[in-house]
Amino acid sequence: MMKTHKKRDAALLSEEDTLCCCEYVDQHGQKNHVMACCCDCEELDQVCDRWLKCEALPPNSLNRVFETLADRCRVPWISGAQRVDLTVLPPLLLLPVSLHIAALHFLLALIILTTLPICILWYYYVTHRQKGHTLFFLSLVLFSLGYMYYLFVTEVVPRGDVHLMQLAAVTTGLILTLLALAWTKRDPGYLRTIMHANVHSTVRYYQKQSERVGNTAPNGIHHDFQLFSESQTPQNNGNNDKKSWCTACKMSRPPRAGHCRICASCVQRLDHHCVWINNCVGQANHCAFLLTLFFFLMTSVYGIILTLGSICRGQSVLFALFYCPGVYDQYSSALCFTCTWYSTIVTAGMLHLLVIQLINVSYNVTEREARIALRQKTARKYLWGLIIDTGLYNLGFSHNWREFLTMSASAFPSKLRLEDVV
């Protein structure tokens, strides 16, 4: 999203204009300075004036004020002041304050650890319904990882119950989780619109065994699908298919591809848009997404075991999680115990997500396909809806996993960049 703003701002400047480190092009296309962030606030003045007079606010006035504030929240940079997404900031304050308050008393911990997930899920529901862009969840994920590791090193390790090799294992797990997350943040398999009518690209996808056409490939028998520009007619080997034409991207997309309204792009074998990583999960990064969940779960569970073993000595892990006598006698122990419960709640949610993903891969169905099949009442449900089988691409457990593990071999970008993390 910040890259989009940067390109838009650069386009508004003429070739002769240059920006110093504190200048930027605002939302109205005018050159502005970060020191003038409090100047020309007519919209904010109007809202405050009407609010003090108890008068009705104009439609969308609050949205315009928020957009103005967000546009002026910038930091100096070499090529011009860069915009800071305000949704990054709340987790930096919300998480430590909530956990430190919860460590004061077990009743406060019970209230906060109950309401905090509810509030986060409510915000997720709101942003999901509005299809809005937010870095709140990615910021919460990264800050949670960093803050839990910081407390582990500063509060748990000094107690003397965690050995050097155990600390190295937790550190390695954290590094692997972040590397897998950076890999997941790469291109999920975006389909690009072809600008020239005489040029086309080919996307390889997989079909049911009875419908297979094409030549044998190392990762199974494939089907080649051509992508066309807006001026061309959508076609799939001579068969017109209106459902494959994306009106937003102006291209004909292959089967199992879908359009993400948040990313404003079509993605090969789209599974879902994950707000926790601020990226789509598609053909090119689905394997990395599962690796991220796996590394996170292993690291989190191991860290929880070490922490409980340090503050609740002589008790089993499961028993100590629910009953740890004297843990609130010292604030340090209470803080570690509260953070352990926070990590347990997050780990339980990630475990549920990983289980759903593993089941879907085993049945060769994506989250998007499952939702569509349930909406059209064409899916078969097992185990109270935990297993959903559309019956379209299921070729058996072993073949489904072989196809999944090899489908992204040719879709990964060649270079990894640090900015892909955000």
C-alpha cells in the first residue's frame, strides 16, 4: 500500500521538481512539508466547531479528517517524507499496557485476557466486512513475537532454569518463524494484465483426473491456460467462460484463481487474504504460510513449557497453566504467567488455523473454494463442518499433497527483499 502511495506521489510531480527529505506530495497533489502538519486544518476546525455547537456533522466528515491526519503523519526520508500507516501504532501501546495491568491481579487477568481477544476479533470482523487495508494485525503479530521474546530473555532466563541450549532453541525458532513469514510476504502469485495484444502468458494449473489434458510434468499432468489483455476475448482452449473473466483486472483468469478486493489483484489458486500477514495466500506462498504456522507453533509451545517450568516448579505443564500457587506474590512471576496465558490463547488460534489448512490441502480444496461451495450448497461436510470436500480437485491424499508441495516451484520470485516483510 505504501508503495502505491509512493508511485502516485511521484507521478504527480513534474520531472523538474525534487523533494527534500521533509517534503511530500499530499492527497490533493500539492507539495507540502512535515513541519506544516498542523496548518490548514479547515476540516478539523469545522468538525470541532460543529461538535461544540451540538450541530450535525456533514456526511463523511470524520473520514475526511482521519484521511487528512493519516496523510500528514510522515517521517523524513531521502526521497521525500514517507507516510506512516497509523494502524501500526495501536498494538505497540495496547499489548504491553494490557499485559502489565493484567499482571496486577488474577481477576484483572481474567477480564483482560477475555476481552482482548474479543475486541481483536471484532476489529477483524469490521475490517473484513469493509474489505479495508490495515497493518494492525501484522503489527500485532510482529510486536507480540518481539515482546514475548524480550520478556522471556529478561524475566525467565535470569531465573536460572533455562539452559543456554534451550535459549538457543527458542531463538532459532523465532528466527525461522520470521524468515518463513518474510517468505510468505512475497508475491503470492499475482496475475498481471498484459499490456500488448500480441503478447500472452501461460499459467499452469491442475484438474480432476478425468478432465486432464496436456503433457506430463514432474509435478503431475498439467493444463496450460493463456491470459489475455482487455482488448482480447476471454477463452479457455476455445471454450468461452464468463466466470473466468475478471471485470476488475480486465483479464481472463485460470481456474482456481480468484480476485482479492483488498489487494486489488487476481491471484493464482487463491486460498484467502490473511490479515495477520497483510498478504494473500496463493499458489506461490501457500507452502511458506504453512511453514510459518508450524515454526510459530513449535517455538510458542516450547517457550510456554520453559516458562511454566520456571515459575511453577515441580508441577506438570497442563496443571500449572490452570493452578500455580503464589504466582501473583511477585509481579515478575505474575507478568510471566499472564504472558504465558496470552501466548496459549494465540497458539490455540494458530493451531486451529493450521489444522484447517492441513485438512484443506489433504482434500485439495482452498478456503475460497470451500466458502463458495458452502454458499452454493454443493460441498460435502464432515465432522461438523471441519472437513469440507468440494469433490472437484480431490485426487487422493498422496497425490493432493504431492501437487501442493510442487505447485509453487515455478511461481516464487527470484529475490527476497527486506521490505517484503511489511
